[in-house]
Amino acid sequence: MMKAPVLTRLVAAALVVTPALGQAAAAQDVTAPLAERMPDVIYVPTPQPVVEAMLRMANVKPGDVLYDLGSGDGRIPITAARLHGIQAVGIDIDPVRIGEARTNAKKAGVDDLVSFRNEDLFQTDFKEATVVTLYLLETLNEKLRPKLLAELKPGTRIVSHAFTMGDWKPERQQEVDGRMIYFWRVPARK
């Protein structure tokens, strides 16, 4: 018989890719007050080898500012700060995840480089980002895409774990431990 934590992770992983969940998340009113909004996806952490591959794919370097949209326990911003010494911001709608991320940053000794904000990623300001990371559903990536393209500077790098952005074809993609990651760059404005 499977242990409860293993079963819970398996159920959570199955739910994150369930089309019905994606449709429900896509149908949510993103203008509703934060307190009334439920998370759009079930929290499933990105494995550390995938986190590091995402940062390599984005070519993270000194001077970058990374925003992780749907940051969960904070592992992507924390790893970016720890390995590359950059400023990083995690955005998550779940206050429990924000608390966990802040604790993790303190334990990792990078709480001076990272911050975590309990905000709705559809309403937050992330214009200063030079790198954006995501582990959302494709429907959410597509819904977020106009905001990314309108608000981010041309050349800003975007890396997504597992999910594409509809008809916006990635510049690169890579499989890491059986998981896909995708890379885009915000194009020049016409």
C-alpha cells in the first residue's frame, strides 16, 4: 500500500494537468479581490534539476531580476539568488506558500536577495523583470501572455515548466528528467 504523502503528491500531480481544472481556472474572474480568489492550480513543486535547467535556459546572469509567477515554496527565486546572486521575487496567491517561501529563503541565507509577495499574478506589477519563470497550466499561460507581452521589456526571457503558450512557439525547448521546459523572449515592439 502507498504511503499517504506519496499518494497525495500523485493525486496533486494528476490534478494539475486535469483539463477540467484548467478550464475552471481559465473561467475564474481574475478581477475578483485576492481574498475571494482560489489558487488557479494545485501546488506541485518543480524538481530541483528542472529549476536549475530553467535558470540555465534563461541564461540568468548578474544584474538580472527574476520574477517567478506562482512561486509556491520559493525554490526558483531562492535557487536563482543562491547560484547567481541576483534579486528575485516570488508571486503567489496562497499565503501559506508565501510563508513557507520566506522561511525557505531565510534558511538558505538569501532573504536579503529574494522577496515573496502574496498577490494575484494577473494584477501584480512585474515590469522590472528581466527573467520570468512559470509553472502554470497552458490555459493560464495563454491568459497571462498579453500581460507579459504588454508589460515586459523586449528581450525579457520567459521560461515555463511543462506548459506552452498556445500558438506562441517557443524559441527553445528541452527535456529534463522526463519534463519539458520552454523558452521565449519578448519580441521588439513594432
